[in-house]
Amino acid sequence: MSKARLIGTVAGVSLAIGAGLAIWASQTLGAQGAWSPKGVASGHLDFIVAVVLLVGVALLIAGFIIALAAVAEAWSEAQREAREPAPDPARVPAEQPTHPRSAK
């Protein structure tokens, strides 16, 4: 697995978990009426759900940053491969048989 794919996988997992946490916390706070001015003023904002919401948003932001790093790594890998010369087919040795019977 290339380095860019690994970084992209980490970004995808971070985005998925962050989105799930943020959506769950947002729905929970909405069900409690915490988004209305009356709900916040009356203290209905559950501290744990608010922390989960912040963690979810932080994971979303981190996921986007990691995704940008994956794109940058893929770009640098492509540039590196473009700079390397292609092997000359005339100079590449043919495969040698490895099995004793096939060598006869």
C-alpha cells in the first residue's frame, strides 16, 4: 500500500467518525431543545454531548487537513515517478526459469 493511500484511509476514517459524532451530538442537542435561545439559557445544554460535538467537529477538520496531506503525497509520488526514466526493454534481462525441470 502506498503512503498516499494509507494517509487517505486515515483521512476517510477521521471524516467518517467525526461526521457521525457531530451528527449524533447535533441531533441529541436538537431533541433537547438546546439550539433555541430558551434551551441554552435554561441550562439544557448537556456538557458531555457538547464535548462530543466539539470532538466530532475537530475530527472533521483534522480529516480535511489529512486529506490535503494525502493529495500532496500522491502528487509528490506522481512527480517522483515522472522524473524516473522508464527501463529500457532491451536492457532488462528475460526471466530465468527457477524450477529445475523447466531449465531442461
